[in-house]
Amino acid sequence: MIRIKLFSFALAGLLAAAPAAAALKVGDPAPVFRAKASMNGRAITFSLAASLRKGPVVLYFYPAAFTTGCTIEAHDFAEAVDQFKTLGAVVIGVSHDDIATLNRFSVSECQGKFAVVADPDQQIMKEYDSILPAKPELANRTSYVITPDGRILYTYTDLKPDLHVANTLAALQQWKARTAPQPAP
């Protein structure tokens, strides 16, 4: 019982912490977009609106394909994709990279398990306030969880890739627990 309480307090603290750098706040509407993406080495068109009709979306921004932190983060999301699917969620990555680069990245680093969006003109990064201040040509490492009604549920910004997967999973698990139908008494 004590462990459960400690976990609950830790989870509540984790979910209450919002990054200072992200302009989109919990409860804000998520900007919808349609863009070129790559899934397992094939160019596709990703539509946020279409994905949200199926369930929540974990939208994560990363600076550049094939860099150390971005490779670690892509591997982490790929390893956890089944957990996200169990929660009804889709994972999608976004960077400034071109589609040819992302075709390779989606196979090797994303392991063909989720799509990555090409945002070379930074339109999506700007709408989500995910520009890296030190290098404005790159995306900041920011993760959003977006609910099916198109609202921001959770946001987290940290250049270290370590907690993006755990934090977004925790946010989704807590949301799912709150929104699950309760059995009749």
C-alpha cells in the first residue's frame, strides 16, 4: 500500500511538472497538420486529425536523425510502441530532416514501428513551439501527448532523451485510468 501511495505521489508530481520552454500548455488545442512522413522506409502522408479519430497521439520532436540522442530516443520509442498501442496511442516523431533521410531513419532507428514526419520548413515545429533555442534550424526535444479531442494532455521538454518515453507512457496510463468506464455498483 505504501509503495502504491509513493508511486501515486511520484506520478502526480511527474505529470504536474510542465516544461518552461513549451508554449503549448495542458488543455490547449493541438495544431492539426498533414505532412510527408516515412514509415518503415516508405513515404506516406501523416494526418494528425485522422490519427486522433483513432485514439491519442504521442507527438515527439527531435533535433536530427542519426544523432546520438535522437537515435537513443527512437530506439526507446520503438521498444515501447506495443505499450503505447495497448493504450490505444500512436507514436509519431517530427524533425527538420528530409524524407530521404527519414526513410533510412524509420527503418534503422525506429525499427519500422512508427512513422517520422519531415518538417524541413519548420512549420510544425513552430506551431508546437518546438524550436531549439541554441540552434533554431533544429527541433527542440519536446514530447506531447494529445487526446482524441485534440487537446494537449501532457508536454515535456528536455534535450536528454532518457525520460520522454516513460513520461508520455505515464501520462497516457493516468489519462486512460481516468477515462475508462467505471463498473456499475
